[in-house]
Amino acid sequence: MKRAAWYLAAGAVAGFAGVIGLHGKTAPAAQRAAGNAPGRSQPGPSAPSRAVPAAGASPGGHQPGPSTAAGGAHSAAGAVEQFGYGELAVRVTVAGDRITNVTVPALQTAEPFSRQLSEQAIPLLRSQVLAADSASINGVSGATFTSEAYATSLQAALDKLHLR
């Protein structure tokens, strides 16, 4: 019986050391990916790790209003929406009253897993929007918060274009 207790304690210590070692090795890489220098203070767990800047967006997070593209197509960016694991904004392009393209120019997440999940869900959400030709979409199972933020930002962009 004594031997089992020692095995249990040794296993717990080894497991704990493994977790600490794993996190210690990945932290500098995460800092470099986020663009943080080693001596700088790090954001808390609720702060976004990195952002994908909007193409043509002005610095400071200002989203441009509706614009006209070639061929009579109009585009507008929706509001930046907070969701459980970060924030995102949707840009929609319409020709006439049909949605022709949807992009996510701004995506910030609190952790790499959330970013990976969002990057998997966003193409599925885009295809739903293009198929439905509206902001009335089902969303993606397992990415409920991302889906809701996507639909809300999309609706804000459509409202700027005075559509549905």
C-alpha cells in the first residue's frame, strides 16, 4: 500500500512538471507571434493575442463606411463584435441586392485554440451567408459565440448598405 502512494505522488509530480515544462517552452514562441519583446509586460488572459488587420482599414480601429467598388458593387464593414473568446468584424460586398462576398478583415482572439476554431468556422459561415443571401444563417456547431458575432456584424454591415 505504501508503494502505491509513492507511485501516485511521483506520477503527480512528473505530470505537473511536464505541464510546467510544456507551458514554459511555448510561452516565448507565443510572445514572438504576438509581437511582444521579452522585456515587455504581457496582456492578461482576456486580452487579444493578435489581430488580422483589415485591408485598407485605417489605423486605430476605425472602420470605413460604405464604399463603391468597380462594377456597381458596394461594400461596408460591420461593427466589431465581442464574443466569448475575442472579437471580429465582417465586411460584406453586394451587387444590387445580392451578397457577392463576405470577409473578416478583423479577427482577434484571446488564445491560439480560439483563433484556430474561428478560422475553421468562418469559411463555413461565409458559405451559409452566400447561399442564404442574407444574415439569417444557422451558424456552426461548436462555434456558437463566433457564429453569433459574425451574424451580428454582418447584419450591421447590411444595415449600413440599407439591405435586409
